[in-house]
Amino acid sequence: MLFRSLVIGTPLAVQFKPVALPLDWNFPQKFGAHYGKNFGLRKQLLRLHAIALHRFLRQSPSDKVLYGKDGWLYYADDSSLEDYRSLEPYKPTDMDVWRQVLETRQAWLAKRGIKLITVLACDKYVIYPEHLPDGYRRKDTTYRVDELAAHLQKSSLTIVPLHQPLLAGKSDRIYHRTDTHWNDRGAFIGYREILKAMNLKPLEYTPAIRTTEGWDLARMIGIADLFQEEDRHLLPVAPRRAKIVDIDRPDPTWNVGRVTLEVDDPALPKLVMFRDSFGSALVPFLAEHFRRSTFLWQHEFDRALVEKEKPDFVVWEITSRRCHSAWFRPDNPPLPE
């Protein structure tokens, strides 16, 4: 192809050669994902959208958060609604897997003089279904967590099912309205029942109330400042003795992957606890009873850690929605000796 140069009348020959460019067939999807996260004023527009849905339609802008009655919010992810309805009961073979694995862990721990305690916590919809929207009604079926607890209690395992103790204390509002979890008063019930299994007595606490903006579910939809949470917490009568000696990151509500606390009293026992998010509020209560306590946000049984810590008790806590066999199977028993 010929072009004329800047000097009029002088022909200039330019030869174009094809250039081989690498093709990325995923570029449209990558560009769409990048643009969706980074377009101008994204956060502001999402917040305006959430505010409009909240104020005018009383609807949640996220399918992970469900608007209930009277300012109550519910977590709708992680098979929560399926667990609430409990339409598919456990298969006997599934419950046998749970029993066999926990019995294997119990036997392994017992050889080392360690007691295993399995704690079955409950999600908010199990204790306060009356605040769910009218369309969310369940048939007269047994909650899967109760079904599992009844099966495991037939064995030699030490099981701490919390459904009935929590129902007995629900009039004090033991769960946050704008959070997935129990508040201090609900966690205290769990703490009390765990100590019963250890033949220990709970310490004394004084009830208190403080008003804050909305908690985790309100934060998930980006409008925590439009909600109020009446935090019904507990204050220790005696000063706390447990001190943090190791933590993966600071967090005032104990939502950490790993934390170890110590009490300067060699007469106290030691604890290792494997837990989920419901175990966070248990940390400051339980830590006061042990000279050394390690809390890990995981359900995997860490044999190496147990052998290192040499605890007197191992607590394994799991909440109801995560007992669903499709979500979690406890298929990691300790290796044979």
C-alpha cells in the first residue's frame, strides 16, 4: 500500500505485516467482572439501591439476607432455609458416619486422657421462627440437628445439644436481631451447658444493654447505620483473668481464626476447641476456666495441635445449618496409630 509523505508528491511505500496477538477467549467475562467491581460510583449507587429497597419496599438488596418481622434479619445462605424447613431427614447411613467418626476421635483422645465434648448449637431461625416472614412456614418436621443429636446420644459420646436449653431461655432475647448469632445471653446458655459436661460451674455475670448500629447482617447489605441493635450483653462480676498470648489478628468480638489465652493458675485444666462462628462469643466465657485454652475456627480435627497442647478437654462445636450432610461430612478422623 502506498502513502504520500509529508513532502507533497513524494510517494512513500509502507508495508504492513500481520502481527500475531495472543487471544484470550475469557476476556469478555474478565472485563465484565472487572467493570462490575470498579465502575465509577459503584459503592454509592449500591448503597442508594439498598436504601430505596429498605425504606420503600422493606426488602433486602441481597439474597443472602432475609427481612423478617419487627426489624429482625435472618441469614439465608449456607443452606440456612433448607435447614430451617428440614424437609429431607437424615439418612441412617449419614448419621452412622457422624457417630463412627466422632467415636474414633473420642477413642483416640481417651487414650491420651482427653475428654471429647461435641456441642450442637442452633441458628436463629430454630429458636425464633416467629419473626420470619409469613411465607416462611415449616411443616411439623423434626429439625435435623435434633435428629442428629438423638442419634448420637444413643452412643457413648458426650453430646451437648443446645436446642431445648436455648428455647427455655428465649424470652430474654438471646440472639441479635440484626446478626446471625446469639448474643452474650445466648452464648452464656451454651457456656453453662458445656461446663455441665465438664463438671465445672459458671462464673457470675451482670446483664447490661447498649444500643449500637446494626450488626453483621445489616453490614452485609451495606446499611448498618439504618438499623439499631439492642445488644443484650453480660459483664463479669469479677475481673477477667484470661490473657491473650497468641492471636492471628485482633478482633473485639473474637471472630478470629486462632487465639490462645492463659490464666495464671496451674491448678486449672487445659482446653482445645474446634468451632465455627457461633463459638466466637463462647471464647471469653470458657477461657476463664482454663490455664491454657486454644480456640480454632475450623471443623477439621488437628491431631498435631492436640498432641502439642495436651489438653484435658477437646470441644468440637458446630451450628445447625452446618450439620446438613450436603454441606459437611466429618470424614477426617485421626490416622490409625
